[in-house]
Amino acid sequence: MALSGIELRYLVDTITEQAQGYYVSNIYGITKDSILFKLHHTEKSDLFMMISTSGVWLTSVKIDQMEPNRLLKRLRSDLLRLKLKKIEQIGAERIAYFTFEGFGKEFVLVGEFFGDGNILLCNNEMKILALQHSIDVRHRKLSVGLKYTQPPSSGLDIFNLKESDFDELKTTDLVAAKWFGRTLGLPKKYVEAVFEIAKIDGKKIGNLLTAEEIKKIFETVKKIVSDIISGNHDAVIVRNEKTEVLPIRLGKLEGEITQVNSFIEGLDTVFTENIIEKGKSVQSSGSDKKIKELQTQISEQEKAIETVKERSKNITNVANSLFEMVSKGIISIEDNLAQEILAKNNAKLINEKGISLIVVQDEKIKINTQSPLQSIASVLFDEAKKQSSAIFSIKAIKEKTEKRLEKFQSKTDSEKDLIVVSEIRKKNWYERYRWFFTTDGFLTIGGRDAASNSAVIRKHLDKNDKIFHGDIFGSPFFILKDSQNAPDTSMNEVAHATVCFSRAWREGMYGVSAYWVYPDQIKKSAPSGEFLPKGSFTIEGQRNFIKSDTLRLAVGIMPIDDDYVLTCGPPEPIKKNSLCYAIIEPHGLEMAECAKKIRIEFSKLFEDITRKINIDEFVRALPAGKSQIIKASIGDSQNGNLIDNEFD
């Protein structure tokens, strides 16, 4: 299925509206033609935007990588943490510009969604920095270092049509539908639909159309374009000999028709199916190629075994023929009669560079012609044994090859049923922040950075909450929700978390206190004549201090809403609420390495569940700075025996 220009306009407008204020938190290579962008916002749920050579859409699924993508490393290097500034379509063409900016830099990612498609990364002057594949044709050339040039315009701008644009239709000798498709650059399905909806024969010659018919065609086109780009949809997936998504019902539809909520949702379904099928085909073809290679190796190894067997047998026959010579009174291997008997056994005596050799089936065996025939026979028997022992080595290699073949055949079978798609769970609002549930069941949320620190207070502070802050510069705000009657255990746990997620963790500062205040003590504006940095607030009145003697947190997998999510907080509540948990302390491994190690430990306990949680989520759960794992264990929410893995 190929996108049309009007469909792309709807997608660009829809994604632009939803992605305002988002930045790139991760980029995944799915196939060589498809790249998935994870877009993050401090106050909204994450978005996942797929850009492929087929088009661009927001997706509700995460697809595992199925083949390498040549652009991935460069895109991650240049675009991570940058804000998605804007998306724009180039005229009515099937080309979109994605502009990313931040840290004094600006890049433009170009998606070309026609023909074989292309994805290019350019700087703010449109110089090509990287691209999926180079192009060198008559009207343009694309390669690294050149300035990006658009292809020649394919026709009228369908978004700004005037009735006068159809004047040529009144005089053309072309069939009306043919002229229409060429001039407006619309896919066949839209051309046919326009004439069907207008109830005009598309096979009619253009100059035979009446003025009224041409006006009706014009009005039909305008309405279809308006309905599509405005989202006035009745979107359906049509499955017959091919599968496609239609934003509106176009004429008579044949095949299996499935109603979808929106065109972008249908596109996600169909394009995801296409990506998966293509990826599986790539994976399977790789395995099939390896299987053929291994089958060839086994065949060659079987031939080698038979060859060595035959050679050993022939050498043994030649050795026995020497005893026949002795019985006939022959005493020298150089005797003419001896030569005749050797020839009958497909062997011969030769001399190379002064060295005497018996050649048996291309195997050259060094002998001493002056030795008795019995001694020469002994040399040949030794060589036959040597050849036979080689058979065992080849058989051992063949067995290993057969096991590898069996493994790849099994892999290929499993790839046909392999689930490479996981539903992207819609996160709870509090998962945008640091969060955990206390031992007593109270929800706690905290800021991750200046922006989310501000959002926590401005958007989620209610009159029945309590606010916590560390008695140290570089501390987040934490809120204990609905905590009018919260017991000391919960108060102490939130104070502990506030200290651990502050600068104290990164610098290993033990003995730091946190304090709590009531909502009405928080002032969101600075006193007159003063300035408050982003994420900071003025606190008035009494502060209630709680000392935290230790720096210790736990990361856990917690069951929520029929799913599993990562959380991080004080050890006791995490242990109570989690399937499994890992206790950490400051110093040791960098965040990424620590996250990998925790994921490995969790995989030992709950492999299927852990595999569905991306490594980025593990990194995101950790406090800023280095951490070391003290213990990994099954949590209290999992019935059964506790399994502890202690770490030095």
C-alpha cells in the first residue's frame, strides 16, 4: 500500500497536533526501511512515531528489531534529546520534513514516501548528512555532502485547486479518468471513486464532458480532499487480493471490510503487518540460507568419509598384495613383477626429488625401497589405520554440523510463529514522574528534572497532600498523595526516597535529612524583587524534618492493571508490592550498566515478564549517578519461596 499526498497531509497535521512539546527520548531500528521514534513529554504520555519508506504514523505497538538499519547510529547521535519542532509536507508531494532542534542544533529528517522511498538526515541548511540510499538520476542526485533537492513537481497542488484548473479537461482528447490521474497525481482508487461518486463515466473523452459534469467532478474532488485532511473519516481496512486502508469509503468495496476508529489507527494495523511480514521474511531467508550451507557441509562431510574409507581399504589391499609378492618369491618392490601387481591394485611406485613413494588413490606414502616387502607392508598398514582414524574426526565434525542444522531448522520453524510485536501499554499519569506506593498503600510522586519538578507541584498538588524536599541543594520535590492520616512508616519512606533521589546519591552523602510541609506553605511565585529558577518554589512556615541515615533504594517489577511496570523507591514498599526486586546503593556501575545487570537478574527469576520491559525503562527507574546491586530477590507479591541472590 502506498500513501497518497492527501493522506500524508492528514497524517502530518494529526501527528503535529499530538506531538507538540515532545522530544526524542529513544530511536529504534526495526528494519532497514523502518525507524521507530519514542517521543517523551514531561506532562503527557509517551508517543511512538514510526517513519518508514512507506509513510509516517503513530503506533500503538513496539516491534522488535528484525534487521540492521544503517541510519540508526547516526540518528541516535544527532537527534536524541532534541525537540520535535515541526512536521511539514512539501506541497502536495509525498515528502515530509521533520525538524528537530535543541542544544543550539537543528536537523531535518526527510521522508520520501514514493517509489522505493528514502529517509535522509540533513542539517539546517539541507546538506545531506546521512541517507538510506543514494540516488543519481537525470533530474536530481542525492548523496552525503550534497544539498537535498526535491523531485520535480508531479502536477497541480490538490490542496489549492480552482475550477479553472480543470479547463484543460474540456479540450483534451484523453479519457477523462486518465487525464485526471496524470494531472492531479492521485492514485487509481481515488480517481475511480471521484467519477463513481459524481456518477460520471470516467472512460468518457475529456472534451465530451459537459460544463456541469466538470463542475461536479471539481466539487467531488474538493469534498474528498477536505474530508480526508480534516479527519472527517469513515476509515476502513479492505482485505482482498491486497490489503489497504481507506480514510473514507471510496465507491464499491469488495473483500473483507473492517471498520477502524481512524485512518491513522488503520494505517498502524496494516503497515505494521507489512513490516512484520517483511522482517520475518528477511529473518527466515537468513536462516534458510544458513540451513542450505549446513546441508552442503554435511553432504561434503559424508563424501569425505566415503572417500577416506575407500582410500583406507585400497591402501590395505596394496599392503596385502606385498605379502602376495613374497609368496611368489619377489624380494624387491622395484622388481618388474612387483610393479605389475601394484598396478593391478591401482597403485604405482614413483620417485620425486630422490624420494621413493607409493601412490594409492592420489595418496602418496613415503617408503624405503631397500626395505623388505614385509616392512613396506607394515608402513602401508599404519597409513591405512591413520586414514581410518581420520574418519572418526570427520564424523565428530559432521555430528556437530547436524546439531547446528537442527538448531537452525527449529529456529526457522519458530520464526514463522514468532511474536515480534508487543502492545504499548498506556501508562498511568503518575508514571511520567518518579513514583512508588508506600508500605501503607499511599501513592508518592516526585520530579525527575526541573520541568517535572515544576509539574508535580503545579499540576498534582492537592490540599490533602504533603510535600517533601531534601535539606540539600539539588533535591526533587516529592508528594505523598491523600496523606492527611498517613502513618509514620509512609512519611519516613517518602523522606528517605526524597534524599536518595537527590544529589546525595550521586555524591554518596549519608545522613542527609528531608522535610515535609503542607500545600498552603508552597508559594509558586518568588517574593518581590527575587527570581526563582524553573522547578523551584518558595516555602513558608515550619518545616518538619526527618533524617535519613542510609542511602538505599530498590528497583522492582510491580503488577498493575493486568500488566507489569518498573518502580523504584525505598526497599520495604518495593519488596512488598513487587514480583521481584533488586536493592541498590550508591557507587559502582554507571546507570546503563547497572540497568543491564538488574535486567539480567530479573530475567533469571521472571524471564517472560522481564523480556517485555525495555532496557530504557530500567535506566529511567534508577537514581542519577552510579549504583551497585546488593541483592536481587523475589518480592512479597509473588507466592512461593523467596530466592535471594546476594552480591559482593
